[in-house]
Amino acid sequence: MNGIDLQEAARRAYHAMVMARAFDTKISALYKAGKIFGGVFLGRGHEAIGACEAVFLKRGEDVYNPFIREQAGRCAWGDSVLDSAQSYLGSASGRMRGRDSNVHWGYPEHGNPVPISHLGAMVSVVAGMMLAKRFKGETGRVGVACIGDGTTSVGATHEAVNLIAVEKLPVVIVVTNNQFAYSTPNSQEFAASLMDRGWGYGLACHECDGTDFMETLQTMQRAIAAARAGKGPQWVVANTLRMCGHGEHDDAAYIPAELKQAYADRDPLAVARRQMLEAGWLTEEEAATWDDECRDEVQRLVAQAQRESAPDPSTEDWRATAWNPGY
């Protein structure tokens, strides 16, 4: 269990969700005010999945490639929202040195590769990183590769997952089924179920309601523990609804009103808060304090990123990231 009991994991994961929601709210407001160029991708509906997968990982030992909108996962993994703020706001002090204005940043030296794309390509990168750990004799390590329902139909995903299965790599493939590949519904994406796809690769498969915090936490705990214990790769299907557009440029008008209504009372943050209070793992006072502290921290770090300089093309050395591995 990575030396962390379920209550401690739940508290850390919930705090990461609160921080991520505060950041998403702030970054959305900045985008609508014309302060951010490029896409803005929010995690509303995804927070429990991201936080619950990352909270059981070891930064610096494991490998984690979060989904495009998993700020909660980044927070639970140990990244600061400052990194995301700097990337969105084009700060030359950020990980991508002001090059991206988006979510494509990482810490390769900590096990978080810089995304090539979120449409299947990164599954093979995670597989390669875990193979490298095997070659170096490292044991007890886990890789988590996050994809969406639409990404399961991408050729790069098939090739990578097949390799992971054949080599029995300790990789957990988390499939966030938010029911739409951008605007394409599940019914037009695949005929078999997403669980059938996992079984077809010969993987151990798990499924959870990604809006149910406790269920998601326990499912991720089991899958990651199994991979870490040498029981082979795991396939996790976490079902939710993206409770916003694909990006802030998208009004999500293609999501049927009845589906939105069905999920109206299933906001993962509200569900998590209720479950934590009912379990006695959080008090009302703590919850209110965390809300205030996270909003204040997000405001402070975003303001810091806004004060930082943009890259100067006349002085740039044009390295892709701020990380220099020594070659």
C-alpha cells in the first residue's frame, strides 16, 4: 500500500481534489477574461479518478502520466499548481519555459514524462520507462498510464498495451470513460465494452464509478498494489461524465440534457466531501479551512506566474524543457 493507510490516502486525495477544483475555477476565469491563449482543459467530473490513482504512487520511483485534465492527479502526485499556472500563462520560469501555454509539461527526472500527446502515444512511453526500470534491476515500481475511452481505439494504444501485456510489465492502464471522445458518444466509438477490451489483452480488469470517491479510491488501491506486487499489468475502467466541455472553447452542447441531469448530484468533489464526513475522516471545520486555504494558495501562485516574464527569443537556448539531464 506504499506505506499509506486508506484514511491517510483519502485525506490526501480529497485535499488534491479541492486544490485542483480551485485551480480549474481560477484558470477558467482567466481564459474567459482573455488572459490565456490556447486550450484550457478542466477536470470537473474527473477529480476523484486522478487523485485516487496518484495518491498511491511514489514520486521519484514510479512513473505517472496523467490524463489531459487531471490536475487533481498532479496535485496528489506532488506537483504544485504553480507548474500548471506557469505553463498556461507562458512563464519563462516554468517547466516548458513559456513554450506551450497548455498542459504539456512534466518532470521526467521524477517519473512524470512530458506528454507528447494524450491520444495514445504516451502509453508506449510509460511502457518504455518501465522496461528501462526492469533492465536496471529496479523492482517494486509501478507505472500508471492514463487514457480516455476514445483513446482505446487508437492504434498506438493497442500496440503499447499489447506490449505491456506480453512483457507483463507492472503498468496500470487507467481508462477514464467520460462517455465522449470529444463529442463522439460511446455508442459510436466501440461495439464491445471497455472491460471486454481489457480482457481481450489478457489483463486483470477492474471497474468503478469514477464519481464515487471511496469506490474509486479502493479500486485504484487494489490495482496499483497488484501491479506493484508482481501480479502483472492491470486495466481500470473508471466511469464518469465530463461535467464541462472538452475544453473551455467547447460548450458541450452535444451532451444530452437528460445525461447531464443524471449526473447533476454526482459531482465527485461533493460526493467525496460527504463520504469523508460520514466516515469521520474529515470534519466540517477542516473542510471549510481546506476550501479557503486552497483558494488562497491558487490565487497566490497564479499571481506569481502572471508576474513572471515571457521567454525572450533573442536569449533563448531553445531547450525543450527546464530539465537538463546532463547531455
